[in-house]
Amino acid sequence: MAVLVTIVLAGGTIVTKFLTSAIDYYCNVDEIGLRAGCEAGRRIRVQGTVEKNSLTAVNNSTNFVLIFNEKTIRVVYEGDPGGIFQECIPVVAQGRLVGDVFEATRIEVKHSNAYVADNADRLTKAEAQECSPQAG
Amino acid sequence: MTSASSTTTQTFTAKVATPTTRLVGAMAIVSMAWVVLGGLFVTPSDVNQGDAVRIMYVHVPTAWVAYLAFIVTAIASACWLLSRKHAMGFDRVAGASAEVGVIFMAMTLLSGGLWGRITWGTYWAWDPRLTTTAFLLVTYIGYLAVRGLGGSLEQRARRSAVIALLAVLEIPLVHFSVLMWRSLHQRASVLSGDGDIKMDGSMLTTLLVGVIGFTCTFAWLVMHRSRVLAMQDAVQSSQLDAALQDRASESAGLK
């Protein structure tokens, strides 16, 4: 019986965590302040592509611009985002909009469902690595 | 009672290894060896993910085979419920398949966590795919716990069959969660439905061999586990018979 109670509690915890994380995992950059749940003042997750030539690292801070549907937002993150974070890759930044800067406390890289060999021909490789601001 | 159960056990022991299990086992070994060699040495690294993409050759097949295992559990459960004789073999296949499915699903989450740490930058996120997968795992751990609650073999089969038929409905929710909701997890590459497989040729070949290998491993484990469960059921039944006999003897003595 104790095992069953533990399992029910585990299932309840998972459902609760899921619902508090919101069913839609993120807002796109162009939805901030426009879509319900994407209000500018609250803690949100924002999805977009790291714009080309926007990535800089100052001291311990990582700065970049997120772009989606031609809308952009400046993002500041303290530390190294990790994963395969780089320019031209879609990411989900979790944090809060302060003024016109999104102060991220967590960055998650969102890789695509395409798997291209590192030794593929140059055109295929370039297509796989190109910036895709509509990702997501 | 002791002699009865040992006789039963000896009878079943002789049937554990069969030509079919040996063939399936051999197919599993060969295909898994292919996956290890192909996954580590033959296939290229990914242009964005680098060598982390090699985790896919375990992650995706274990996920698919876990789905398969839970579907087999549901089908075997339906067969038990619908069959006139309620053959316990169906129930044992259902139980064995769920056990193996839980192991494979746990492997999926573990390999996915490692893959996520390297690519996403985190082991875990409460996104729709990961959350529904974790919920599916917990559901089937619950199914196995219910199977162990006790009672007669028929009681066990009936209550677990009902749960299995309900639990299997979670699988479409898990699979389509990345389409139904916005998710950190990428969408399907092979089973995308649009016929466009977004994967390098040798990667796809190794992945499909991995699916065959893990499927054979699943089949081999279920066949053996079902036979072990048959032995356990035989022992349980013989113990029950002996207990009933003892009780009858006691009652006769009292008269």
C-alpha cells in the first residue's frame, strides 16, 4: 500500500509541476505583451533564434539578441548557457523583462529535428547551420 | 507440497530455452553489435550536436520499444478479458511486457537526460514531452505495483487488465505532445507523418537497426520472463492447493 501511495504522489507531483509550468512551454519573442500568459512584467520563457553577430561575452555575462518573426529582444544571462548554445540556434530563455532587456536566469537550447552529417556537402551543411528566425 | 512444487519447477525449467528464443537472442546480439559499431565508429557526428547525436541510437529505439511493450500489454490484457477460458498465458505476457517496457522507458528518460545536458544545457525540463513520458513511466510502475497486490491469479489478471487498457491511452498523448503543445523537445524526425525524413542515410540505417535490435531484445526478455512468471504462478497455485488440503484435513480431523 505504501508503494501505491508513493506512486500516486509521484504522479500528482508530475501533473502539478507540468500545470504550473504552463502547458505551452514558452512564448515567442513577438508574443511578449500581446498573448495571455506572456505579459511583460511576469516571469516567462521566451523562444527565438540567437541572432547572427549579436553574441558577446562581457566578464561573466552572456549577451545576445533573440529574434522571432522579425521581432527582437536583447537578452542578458549571467554565466555560460552551456549545451550547444551558439548563434543562429533556437533557444528558450527563462526570466523577466526589465525595461527593454530580458534578464534570463536559465537558457535552454532547442535543437531541430534535422540530423545532418558533419562531413555532408557544403550546401547541406550550410543549410543546417543557417539562421532560422521562424524556428519553433 | 515441496515435492509437488519442485516437480512443477523441473517441468518448466526444461522449457525455458527454445529454438525460437535462441534465434531471437542471436538476432538481438548481432543487431546490437551493429548498433554499437555503427553508432560509435561508422556514423558521422552531427553538424550542430557533434558526437552527442550518438545517444539517439539508444534513446529513440528504447522509446519506441517501450511504446510497443505497453501496447503488447494492452493487447494481451484485452485477449485475457475477451477469451472464454481466461488463459493465464495472456496475463503473464501482459505483466512481462510491462516490466520490460518500464525498464526501456527508464532508459529513454536516462539517455534523454544525458542528451539534454549536452545539447539543451539541462538534464530535465518540465516540458510536455518529458512530463508526459515521466507520467507514463509512473503509470506503468503503478500497474506493476497493482499486479503485486495479492489475491488469486484471476483477480490479479482482471484488475491489471483494466488498468492496462486505460494506461495505453497515454501513449498518443506522449507521442503527439510535441505537436499539441509548444515543447523544448524536438518534433519527430522519422515518424513525422509528412514523409520527409530529416536524417543522414547512415544515421537512419543505424537507428533502424537499433530499433530491430531493441525489439528483439524486448521479445527475448518477454518470452523468458513470461516463462519465469508461469513458474511463479505454478508455485503459488501449488502452495494454495496445499494450504486448502491442509485446511480440509484439519476440518476432517475436527469431525
